[in-house]
Amino acid sequence: MFNERPRSEYGHQARRKQTIKTALLVILAIILCISLAFVLYNWKNKLGTEKKELLHLWDEGVYDKAFELSRTGLEEKPMDYFLLTLHGFASYQLAIAQINNFDTLTYIDECIWSLRKALQVKNDANDGRLQYVLGKAYYYKGSGYADLAVQFLEEARDLSYNAVDIPEYLGLAYAAIQDYRSSVEAFSQALVPSAESTSDYPSDLLLLAIARSYIALDEPETATAYLLRCIETSRDSNTVITARLLLGDILAKAGKSEDAEAQFQAILDEDGENAEAHFQLGELYEERGNRTRARAEWRRAWNIDSTHAKARERLARLPN
């Protein structure tokens, strides 16, 4: 009887300690959950702010800062689809703004690396924008990558991403791999006006590119039509000179010597001195049997451009 009360007090104290311990554990668990939720909220909020800032920079056309911020973000999150995509897009915009070819290719390589990685991260991306930019990036990388330009531009079209300049880039890329029939088919689509076309559409460079493809297909009459249109509409003297040289060559091969001469002479009237025009005039004069004038034209071509191999060969074979 005398030991019953102390036992009750000990049991009560033990239960109270257990209750306090349990309560402390619950409180600690609640604190831990709140802390974790707070950390996750801050992380998500920071990520959201980062993305909003990147999108704002992109919308404002501040591509250099978007490039740097996305690159910094990729150091921490190298497999983030959004960062990879925007970094690739910013790289492309910086590439086409460069004057130096080395700088252009540096950004193009960065663009290709980033967008190819983005496609690996999210291989079900199906809006076509990545393929579109990748195709144009490969085109700018050089003719050796024209097959990849065709691949990704066609993929973009298959995904119903129909940017207005896709047919033009496809035409140029197909021409680079010498698939001239596909080239002119793509160019024919590029000639169809759209709501996004400017008043100068199609461009003189597009007309020139179409003419080159028809020349390669041995369709000189069609090529001539595009060259004449290019000469008539172009405001760029270098483009006009190129078109006149191509047209003069077509006319010369067709036996229209005087018409060809008129094209080469028009170049000299506009440009003053042009080595290729002088050389081609020399060719015409030799065909007519006027070797003295031919020699004079070849020599002028050589004096203007000492690297003109054909003019050098012509002069070397003639007696002094």
C-alpha cells in the first residue's frame, strides 16, 4: 500500500515525458516541412523570375544578355529544356548579326549544340521552331552541311511550322547539294506572296538563286527570264553585275554574240572596271577572229585581277 502512490507518480512522469517528446517530434516535423516548403517556394519563384527575365530580354531583342543569362543558367541546370532552347535561339540571332565570319560560325556552333541537346532532352517537341532554327543554322554553317539544313527545314514543315522564308532556304540548301529539281520546286513556293511578304518580295537574291538552279538544270530560257527580272528590279550593283555575267554567258553559248557583248559592256559602263567582264569580252573577240582586241581585254582583266587564272592562261598561250 505504501509503494502504490510513488509508482503512480513515476508512471505519470514517464507518460508526461513521452508526451512532451512526441510533441517535440511533431513540432520538429512541422518545422522541417515548413522549411522545406519555403525552400522549394523560393527555388521555384527564383526559377520563374529567371525565365520571365529571359523572355523579357528575348521580347526586347536584347539577345546578348539573353545569351549570357541562359548560359549561366545552364551551368546549374544543363538539361533544362527552356534554357537550352532560348540559348540556342539567342545564339542564332547573335550569329546572323556578326560581321566577322569566324564570330558567326562560333555562335552558329553554339546554337546547334544547344538546340540539338534540347531535342534530346525533349524528343517529342513538335512545334517545329527548333527544327526551323536548326535548319537555318546548318545552312549558315556552310555548303558541307546543306544536307542537314534540308533535313531540319523539311522536319519543320512536316510539323506544320510554315515560316515564310523556309522555301527560300530550302531552295538554297537543295541547290548546295545539287538537287536542282527540288531546289526550283522550293523556290517556286517562295515566289508565292504571303501576308508576311514585303513590298520588295521576291528579293533580287532569290531571283538570282532561281536562275542559277535553272542554269544547272540546262534550262537557259527560264534562267534568262529570272535574270532579266533580277536586273530590272535589283538596287544592288553587285547583284546586277552577277546577273549580267550569267546572262551574258547564256547569250554567248546561244550564239548571240552581240547581245552578250551588250551585257558585258553594260557592266563596264556601270562598274568601271571588272576583270570578268573584260575577260568575257576577250572570249567574244577571239571567237570573231579579232585576236588583237581579245588580247587587250584579257590583259586588262589580268591587270585588274592578277589571280584571274583564265586570263593568265589565255595570255600565256599567245605569242608576244
